[in-house]
Amino acid sequence: MSPHRTRRRIPDATVARLPIYLQILSAQLDGGTSNLSSEELATLAGVNAAKVRKDLSYLGSYGTRGVGYEVQYLVYQIRRELGLDHEWNVVILGAGNLGQALSGYGGFTERGYPIAGIFDIDPDKVDTLVGGVRVRPLDELAQVVAARSVSIGVIATPPVAAQDAADRLVRAGVTSILNFAPTLVNAPLGITVRTVDMSVEMQILSYHEQRRVAAASSLRSVQADGSRNQTA
Amino acid sequence: MSPHRTRRRIPDATVARLPIYLQILSAQLDGGTSNLSSEELATLAGVNAAKVRKDLSYLGSYGTRGVGYEVQYLVYQIRRELGLDHEWNVVILGAGNLGQALSGYGGFTERGYPIAGIFDIDPDKVDTLVGGVRVRPLDELAQVVAARSVSIGVIATPPVAAQDAADRLVRAGVTSILNFAPTLVNAPLGITVRTVDMSVEMQILSYHEQRRVAAASSLRSVQADGSRNQTA
DNA sequence: CGATGTGAAGACTTTCACAGCA
DNA sequence: TGCTGTGAAAGTCTTCACATCG
């Protein structure tokens, strides 16, 4: 009945780690490793082996007891789970510094996220070339999203324009948003928004630095930090 | 006895939200709002009011019952807790697309993280100007870190060079690292590393998109996603 | 025998609900 | 009275420890 097998929901924390495992496994595959134990994968990923096993168990029982996991098959399964078995067209809003870096970076297309269009509200930017793509005026957004079935939008505008960008993306039919502007954007329920804010990251670091200094001056020491990288 | 008052440890989850509150509170302050309830702040931050109160309670009792929080004072306290009461010099490793975007962005200096130097291993890049700063050869790193008391380093190199960059930063004396390369970097215990990987973010989004599609085709619907952004 | 898969314990985080203070 | 500050409950995530199976 259902064309995609419906599986148990995977915990957010696990979803956030799958891309890391995938990256490591892909590298191992390129290096010629065909099999890996949870212990080895855990070491490479810097996490606990039990966590690796539990994470992978959400995908199904793809390991072999006494042996480990077949790298190639695991790569296939993780890719499938992450929706990487086909391409996802994306649009980028904002052709400034950041928008240019993102499209020039090349990582999008290469990793299965072809850039269907870059948009800017500034007429001076429109029609310039950025990373080989012509910058389009914002009012062509809805048309491109529809024509190319875009479901993911990237916001690379200045902070003041970010909410408007998000609203336009949602109106155009985009359902997932990656926001690089240092501001929160609101979206209706059912739309997934992830914000990557460099200054938030810097402030978390300086909090730790600040504690280090405080601890040092009271002649004590601090320990390292484990980190995640998720969305909220 | 201790020059910096030692306070209870603040939970990681709270530390990750303080920059968000700070951003909102600063904007409110600029807009002339002098007082805010936990309910109002929670709405602006898109979180639960109890969470806001609990988070702020780790800083101390800075609210007034029946009234709310004085914005200006709270901004001061959060800034102090995050170590934003003074500047933190940073170095950027890698003067490619990303390194250029980061320095051109201007957000660093403006937000209290002056760029003490940009470094690249490529002789062709050395001595070019990036965001008004001269690119230096990598072997000047240690000297700059020492001379300018740099404790935060940003990795903006290609993935293959990231681990070497991290090693050099640690050797030079940097204790916090923000890694933008799409690869894990290892660092000794006591060094804080946070990784921001765009393709990880994209993959988390496509996971949700993929579920949306699967759910739609089995005539059910999905809900939105809350996100964090931390390090591991 | 060795490594997976997983109940159960423990740690951390969020949310509730209300006592207590301005 | 209204809103903070916080115990306690609920929920989520991590880790342990071991039964299970190749």
C-alpha cells in the first residue's frame, strides 16, 4: 500500500549523527575498508560504541554479530534513510558575501543538492553571475520553486530581510529552510527550519574560554566539551 | 579570594540558548523596551516560558516577581556570563571562498571577535588582501597567536587540511576551535571544538523532507522540528 | 568466541505547577 | 494580583551490561 516503507521514527539526536557516520563510512569505503565494527566506527566518530550500535539499530539490523557492519551496505542504508537516494533542488536567497560563498563552494551540487536558482532583491545584483549561476530577481522565486520542485531553501540575506525571505519561501511552497542569517525566523507548523548562526557558535566558544580563564585564576582546570550540531 | 566569582555550572543546553536570548534582548533594548516577562521573551525565542525562567535562573535571580526582567540588566549579565565583556582575538585558517566570506562578513570584529590574522598555506594567496586584512603564511601563526593572545581559531580550509590546521592551532596555543570544514577534527582533551558543517545540516533537512514525502504518500502528515546547534 | 542488538539504569533536559515575593 | 524561581514529574538521550547469534 505505501510506496515507501514506513519505519519507526528515528530520534532527532540520531538523525543528527547519521550524516557524520555517513561521511566516515564513505571515506572508509574509498580507502578500501569493507567491514567495520561499532567500536571502530565509534572511535572515528568520537563517540561511544553503544551509541553507534543503538543509532544504527534504528535503521534495522544491518550488522553481523561477531563480525561488524558491511561498510558499503551501511552507506546505502544511511543514504536511503537521509533521502540521499535522489537529488533535492535548492534555492538560495541572497547573493551577497555569504550567498556567493555558498554557491561558489560547490558542495551543494556535488553532494546532491543542485542549485535551482539564486535570488536577490537588489537590481544591481540581478543578472550577475555567482558560482556560474545567474542571479534572478526575487519575484521569479515562486515560478522556479514550482518548475523545479524545490523543497529546500537557503536564507543568506542580511538579518533584517531574513523573515521576509522565509515568508516568501513558504509561500512559494518550500517546506525546509536552512537559515544562515543571525536572527530567528518563524515559519508555520509543518515547515522545518534550521538556523546556523556563526555568532552563536562564537559566543558558546567564548563562554568556555571565559570559564577556562576563571578556573585558571582559581587554580583549577576544566574539561573538554562534547558537542552536537542540531537544529531547534 | 577568586578574582572571578565561581558560579554553578550552566547546563550545555542553556549555554546554547543564551546567545539567542541575548540577540532578542539586545534588539528589544534598541527598540526601547526596558522590561520583559519570561512569557514575552519565550514567545520571541520560540520556546517555553518555564524554560526561559529556568535558563535565566542559572545566572542568578535577576527578575522581579510580578514584573519581569529588566532588559538592560539582563543583557549585561548574559554578556558577562558569555565572556562578552571583553574582546576575543581570533585567527582564521584558510583564505579560500569560505575564509573570504567569513572575514568579509564583518560580523567578527563587530561582535567582539577582532580578526588577528588570516593564514593560508598557498603562496599565491599570501599577501593578498581579504576583507581588509593581509593574508599571512601559515608559519607566522604561532607568533601571531602569542603576540595577540589569541584563544579562538576558525578553520576554513578544505577538508583534507582541517586536521593539520587544528593541530597547528593547538600547538600555537589556541584552546577553542570553530571548524567549518566538513570533516571531524580531533583535539586533545581540554580543547573545545565545535563543527559547523553545512552538508550535515542539508542532510538533516532532506531526512525530514524524505519523511514528509513518505508520510504524504501514505496519507498522513508530519510535524515540525525543534533544533539545537552544538558541538560533539 | 566476538561483536551486535537491546532492556534497563542513569544522566540530562524540558515542562508542569505552585509557593513565594514585589 | 502577577510573575518569578524552583521542586518534582515527565520526557529524551546516553551508557551499561549482557543475552544472543553468526
